[in-house]
Amino acid sequence: MTSPTAWHTFLWVIIPYLALASFILGHIWRYRYDKFGWTTRSSQIYESKLLRIGSPMFHYGIIFVFLGHVIGLGVPKSWTEAVGLTDAWYHLMAITVGLAAAIATVGGLAILIYRRRSNNRVFGETTKLDKLMYLMLAITILAGTYATIFESALGHYDYREGISIWFRQFWTLQPDVMLMAAAPPGFQIHVISAILLFAVWPFTRLVHVFTVPLGYITRPYIVYRSKDQLRQPQRRGWEQIDF
């Protein structure tokens, strides 16, 4: 194996750690100084038909894609082999379940992008960074789908013996850049686009991923009181409630 070059180090060491710093510090900054902007910037009021189709497809698809990445990147190959999961079965599951999740994600994303671009009012609610986010998200998903099918399942590259090891080494501050340098182009594009996506994540609508409305569980009910009966005529469905 050849020695890593400065370009390899920049691409697979410096950029990933800078992206991680941007991801962490960006969220801290956004939460402290832009709490009112910590939102999905919902545009449902402008258009809901396409949103009802594209949003569930994308969100459920991306959840399964995320779970697949957790297993593929975080669980060593020796562990799956130890529980009796052979390479053949693992790749079969990756292709069937992973491809179904990828189709749902890509289809949902295509609908959401078409909706956002074809409706002027929805498009007006899209920031420049959100436009960049959609582009990078599309590149990441399409490159990952291509790489999984043509470079892994139909090819001869096992990302669990290369990219997955580099990913785990990354968190121990000892990434072997040559593991990524030896990966096929599709996987390299997929990884670097995902890294850049995480770098801009805090400054886009993606921050809503970390918003859990736990306050709804304990907050009191909202009480609506009617106006004076003499001034407010009785209407069907608005009967007065006695306390």
C-alpha cells in the first residue's frame, strides 16, 4: 500500500474533523443565538397534497437508511459473523431492505424538491443554505445507492473492510486515510458529500431532527372560554361548556 499524500490527509482527516467541529459548534451557536429560527420552516400552509405523499416517504426511508448505516459502519464484521450472519445473508439484507429504503428516500426527496421548486410560495420559504442542503442530500443519497448496488453488491468491494474501519478509527483520532483512498469513486463521493452535509447541517432546516417536543407531555391544557352568551349567538358545534 502506498503512503498517504497531503491530498489524502486533507480529504480524509482535516475536512472530516473540521466538519465535526462545524456540526457541534454550529448547533451550539444556533441554539443560543437563533432559537426562533430553530424550526423546519414549515410550508404546509402553502401546499399540502404533495407534502402528504413526499414527507412520509422521505422520513421513513431515511430512518431505515440511518439504521442501516449504524449497523454497517458501527458494527464490526467479526461481530456479525460471530452471531452466524454470513456475508451472503448480510449483502442480501443490505440489497433488499437497503434498496427499499433508498427507493422510498429518493422518491420522497424528489417529490419534496419538485414541490418546493414548482410552488412559488413554498420556494420563497427556502433559504440559500437550504437549497445547498437539498443538493448535497440528493448527491449523498444517489451516490450511496449507486455505490451499494454497483460497487458493493454487484462489484467486489466490501465497505466493512475499508470504510467501516476508517469510520470507527475516526472516533479514536487515528483514521487510516489509505482505507478511504482505496475505496471506489462512488463510495468516496458518498462519504465526502455526507461529511460536507454534516458541516452545513446546523445552519439549515435539518436542525429540527434534534427537536423533541417533550414539553407537550407536561404542559397544562389550553382552556377556551366562550364570550358572553348575550353577545355571542349560539352556533352548532360551539355549545357553551359549564365549569
